[in-house]
Amino acid sequence: MAEDFELTPGSISPIVDRLRVIAGEEQERELGAEIEQERQAQRLAQAKILPHILHLDIVQFVATGVPLAHSQACQLAFAALLDTAAGQCIDVT
């Protein structure tokens, strides 16, 4: 059952103010969705794929399991492991 509601100049203003707030919130939601769609649409240009080149000492190490004693390539490869979990488990120096 609807109750009678008396409209007076003083009772209209809060209603209008509330409607403006609701409309502003809805507009913000719509803009937020549009901005998110624009973010998703902007894709980076595809990077150029470069060929992988392995030093022959690394290829030999992988094939034999034995690193060459004074190989600069092997030293650099093991140095890259120093700060990793694998480097913590074994002596890579």
C-alpha cells in the first residue's frame, strides 16, 4: 500500500540532491568500465625475437655434465646462479 506523500518545496530538494549523487556514482562506474576497456585495448607492439646463441663451452658442459675449469662462459653462467635458490644449495663459485 502506498502512503500519501506530501510534496513541499522543502521536501523536493533533498530528493533532487540524492538523485544527483546517484547519477554521479553511476556515471563514475560507467567511466571506470570504459577506462578499463581502453587499458585492455592498448597492447604493446610485438617485440622482435632474437636468436639464442650458446657459447660452445656451455654446450659442451650440458652435453658432458663437466664444466671446463677456466671457461669464462661457465664462470658467468654459475655467477648468474649465485643469488638463486639453486646457488644457495650448491657451491657455484
